Amino acid sequence: MQFLQNSLVELISQTSTNLPPDVRAAMAAAGLAEKPHTQASQALNIIFTNVDMASEGEGAICQDTGMPTFIVHTPLGVNQIQVRRAIQAAVAEATKRGKLRPNSVDSLTGENSGNNLGVETPVIHFEQWEQDEIEVKLVLKGGGCENKNIQYSLPANLDHLGRADRNIEGVRKCLLHAVWQAQGQGCAPGAIGVCIGSDRAHGYELAKSQLFRTLDDTNPEPSLAKLEAEVMDEANRLGVGAMGFGGRVSLIGCKVMAANRLPASFFVSVAYSCWAFRRLGVRLDAGTGAITKWLYRDPARKLERMTQSEGFPLTGREVVLTPPLTEEAVRALKVGDVVLIDGEMYTGRDAVHAHLMKHDPPVDLHGAVLYHCGPVMLKEDGEWKVKAAGPTTSIREEPYQADVIGRYGVRAVIGKGGMGPKTLAALKEHGAVYLNGIGGAAQYYARSIEKVLDVHLMEFGIPEAMWHLRANHFAAIVTMDAHGNSLHADVEQETAKRLAELQTV
């Protein structure tokens, strides 16, 4: 199969850089439904720009390319060992080309393999079928939305919804709760794949398999089709909105299946996917490995741009911040302000924050902007280049962030999804702000980075290293200010009230 590896590299590259047509259509509908000139509409405009940039520039839509998961169907007689090796080689090659971020980390040592290969990565599921071609489907699901997966064991008492029993009504409550609990941390508007029943482990696997359905299909089981439609309608009345900013569209897809279960167990497993819903597939000639057909997309069809402008239009009311920042400049900001950062910033994710709890930083962070970001980086002509650089989910740094701000004088933290009360108190005490970037907008933000100035703590691997960057008009929204205000807390409280109103239908 001389073309197999190259065909798989092309599948990975297209999945990483091209949002499928059904997802584009659902997101375009979300844009039309959203109220203009709101924070949610601004977020959607940046998302649309990012989708176009990724497609046209062949760059990763989101910097978090997740743990690649392949579903492979092979005819009788095809050597699955050979196919597995080709997938592994293709994953390593796509990583080398910057289409995938190196995301495979040894769970015992914390060491990043650097090529997305390791024990049980990538994830590959094989099945045989009685067709003549090989079919390979791929989903790239980032860690931010993977962390918002959730599993319920019914009966259960759910926040704001009361008891969920072992019936369709109980399932409905679980799915509404799943959307609500994701808030902006899952990069809303999102989609959910759901399995009712099975056991704990297989239920999650089956829930994820529902994400391979197109968003515009209809469930062949009438009761599940009705449930999907009801959840879509009710979830979009919650008001979570794009990036958790509040808004009219929180969910772009709900796909449900039911599997037999044990009498003692009633699980509802939910696989949450962000708006950057990267899922494609191919049919391959079983003899040569050449692509015979694309699934989910028609490569001959020219895709229209999702937006006619890049980013969101500037109003002149944006606040330009030039690091190092002063306490006075930061305390002048309030929730809702749009800021443009011109100057130096540093990235720092989980490994950096844990490191800073025991060690001094390798740079002076007084007045600094700290960006929760694990970028895709490539070295070209001896210099590091940013290939994708959207924000990561900030709540993971909640155990550390207040101490980092207090000890080292950080004035601004950029991330997505917001942070908790401990960080909010530190912002108020020390005079700092939390700036929300648009999750998944990896190409949009990469183009806001003028230069990579340096890199520190490279022993943590590319995504977790501390990158020293120079930004130009890096756009973000103040969602937690130095006066104790938090848009995230406000939206969570308001959406909780609406969730309670949906307790019965």
C-alpha cells in the first residue's frame, strides 16, 4: 500500500485545518441567531475569521489538536498491523509539519514524546467489514472540551434540576446539566455525543462515536430524535452563549444513542465537543492506500469565507495595553472592556504554574502579561515560529494563579473560560485582571504574535514551555477585573436560574 501513509497524513492535515461543512453551516446559523454588537457576537466573528485563516493558510484551527482518535474499518484480509504502523507514522509526520501539537505525555514521568506517539496514543479502533475499501475516520478533540465530558449514574440529584430518574426525562435533565456545566470552559457553542446505557467505560466510547454523525442528520429512533430536538431548543435558552459570554446559542449539535445496560446500572455518558469540531474521514483503496473518496466534505466544492473581515471591527474604544503594566492602568479597566496588547508576554500552562510554586521564574514577571497557551511551534531557518496560539482553559490553574500573581507581580492573565473565587480575590488585592481570549482561535492569535523572543523551561515540552513573545494588537475582553467583578460568575448564576426553570416541561 504505497500511498497509505501519505493518504493518512492528508487526512490528518485536512481534519486539523478544515472545519467540516456541516459544522460550518451550524456555526453560520449561530452567527445569524446571535444579537449583534454583543460580546458573544464579537467572539463568533473572531471564530469565523479563524476558520477562514486556518483553511486558507493550512494551519491548525485550534492549537489543541487533542489525542487523535481513529475509527478504522478494514475488509477481510487487510493487514491491520500494517495500517496501525502507517497511522503512527502519519501522526508523527503531521506533528513534524505543525498540523498536530505534540500532545502525548508520559503519565508517570510527565515527559512529552514530541511526536504524538506513546503508550496507547494515538487512539485507534479497528473493525472489520464486508466492503472492499478501507474507511478511516478521525476526530481531533482538545483537552479543554475533553475535560467537560461528564457521566451520570441515575437516579441522581442534579444542581438546579432536582432528581433525574431512570427514564427519558431524567436523561433530558442530564443533557441540559452537561451543557450548563461546560460554560465557556468547553469553548461554547459546543456539541454533545451521548450514550444512554452500556457500562461506564464503553458508554464513554459510544458517546464519542456519536460525534461522527453529521450535525444535520435525523436520529432514526423517533424517541431519540424528539429528545435531541428538545435538548437543542432548551439548551439554547440557557444563555451560556459563545465562549460563555452569555448569548442565544450554546449548543450546535446533540446526538444520542441508546445501548443495553445492566439492571443495576443506568449511565448517561456525555462527550462534549467545542465549536472547533474537527472530524473528517476517507475511503481508501485496499490495495494501494490511495484516497478514493472523502467523507463529510467534497474537496471539489469551493467553500465560501465565513466572514468578510478579519477579526471584529475596532470601535476606537479599545484600551491599548503596553507591558509591563502598572497597577493604575489595570485598576482603570472594568469587565466588558476590550483590550489590545502591544508588547511582550509570556506563556504559562500547567507545568509552568506548578514550577512557579517551588521555583523563581526564569524571567521578571513584575507587570507582566501571562498567557495560558500551549502553542504549536516550528523552527524555521533557525528561528521559532508560532503556527497556532489560542488560549487554553484557565480553570486548571486556579490552585496556583493567586499565588503566582501575589508573589511575582503579574498584572494580567489571558486565557479562556474564566477562573474561580481565589483568583478573583487575588486580582482585587494585588491589582490585576483576567482577559478572556477566544478559545480555538489559534490562527487569529498566531497572527497577533510578531516574534518569538525566547523560550524557557523547554524541558517541559513545546506546549508547556514558557515562551517569550512580542504581540501586536492582541485582542481580548476583560471578564474579571480588579474590583471583584466576574462576567463568568454572573453568567453562571443567570444560567443556573434558567436551568432551574427547565426542571419540568
